[in-house]
Amino acid sequence: MGWFWADTPTPAIPQPPSASPPPGCPMHEAGAKPAPTLAAEPPISCPMKSKDSPFFSAPSTETPQPPVAQPPAQPSTLSKLNPLNFMFSSISQERAANQTVDLPVEREPSSIPRGDGEGNWEYPSPQQMYNAMLRKGHTDTPQDAVESMVAVHNFLNEGAWDEIVSWERVFSKGLKSGWQHCRRGEENLSNDLIYADENGKFNDATPPRLLRFQGRPQEWSPKASIYQALSWAYPAKFGPPFDRHDWYVVRQTPEGPKEIRYVIDYYSADPDPHGLPVFHLDIRPAIDTPTAAAERLMRWGGDVWWRASGASVREQASQASQA
């Protein structure tokens, strides 16, 4: 008895026909005359055309060619990338061929919530970082510096996320609420956010989440391009960014979730007095919509107005008189 198929019935053995013909068959009757045979008549005309005939066509002697086998389709490079971060979907934790330094394989969790709601993003391990750099062609990467590179990478991403969260807290409730924070300049914005956080003004149950991100180091943002134009006159002040990221964030608004794209330009600065590297991150929402343009104008214009109108000096004088 079969498990996943039906039992095949045993075929019947064919029996030879009976040697005696059936009764009444005229071909076996005794004394039956054989049927007359028609004589074959020659054809009136030959069906084959003569070679001298204008309708003669020589038979084809070409051998039909077998169909050419099509090579199997190769997956494109883009199909191998993770659509969430445009990195290779699987980065090996295995030791590289010419690797001489042991690198950790543990991954550090970040404080950045995932856009799909399943926990937080995880940073690559030093071994994955090294394998990814080799895969991109950076074969001159010093192996003993990979762990430090991962630490700096994670530190910059955490700082970038903190700045994005501050933008989201300012404008997640709309432009009117955002102007109430921006009108007193950047120097008071951080204090206003701390005060609002302590008084439960922010909904921490639905914080912003990072949906996906994309590295675009070869593409300068419009703002970075303007800085490079200014570097012709002030080369020491305006240097090129060494990296660029686009982060896509899910903002929780009163009308529902909304996707916001943030542009991050990474700049190197002079080392600090202790010789440690210094980096500057220029983070702002991309001008994809009129609302994003208004947010950037409020953030920049509020600080300029606060300083140019003398409001900062008057507030300092008022605080000094009350002390």
C-alpha cells in the first residue's frame, strides 16, 4: 500500500484470439471466392517535377540546428541588497582568508527602534564590519583598527538618532507647536524639550522609529554642494563631507504615522586637545514636502530672530535682575 500515491491496479494479461473464426464471417466461409483485386493503373502524369521544370525546387539539405540553451539568469547586485539598509543581506561572521587578527563576532544592540516594531536595530560585529569592507573593495583596512572603527560608527549613529528624536519632538504635533519651541532660539530649545519631557508632554508610547537607511557617500546633498562652492573662498572653513546617510523615520502625528526622510552629512574636524578625532553631523529633514521646508525655516529663522532682535540679551538681563 502506498503512502503518497494510489495503488496501481495489476494490468490484465492479453489473451490470444481464438483460432476458429466467428460464425458467419464471409472470409472464412467454405467455398467463398476471393475478392477481385484491382489492377494498379499507372498515373496519368508523374507527380514528381522534372529538374527542368520552372516549378522544380530542390529539397532542403540543411540539418536543423538544435535550440541553443539559454544561460541561467544571474541575480543582479541590487537583488542581493537588503532593502532596509542597502547593504548585503547576509554578511558573514567567518574569518577572512588573509585575516591575522581575531575580531569579535558579538553584535551590539542600539537604542534605535526598528520601523517594523520588532525591537531595536543591531550594529554589525567587528568581524562583519571587516568582511563588509573587504566586500566593498577596501582591502587596505588595518585589522587592528576595526574594533575602534565600529565603536566610532556606533557612537555617531547614536548621536544622530538623538538629534532626529529632538526634531521629532519639536514638530510631531504640528507646525504651531513647533514654533512655540523654536521661537526662543537654539540656546533655549534643549531646555524647553527637557521641561516638556519632565511634564509628560511627549507620548513615549509611540516614539519615532527608523524604517530604513541608505548610505550615499558619493552623492553630495544640496547643502553640502553649497558649502563646497563657499570653500573656494574659505577653504579652511568649508570642507567636504566624508559620508552621507539618508534615514527614513516613521513620525507619529495626530493624523497618523508619516514617513520623514532625514539627511545626515558627516564632517571631520580638527582633533581635540587630547588628540582624539572630532566629527560634526549636519542633520535635518529633507525638503521633500512644503511642511519639511517650513520646519527647517522655523528652526533656522527662530534662532536668527532670537539673536538679531536682542531677545537673548534681554532675557539674560531679566534673569540677572531676578537673581
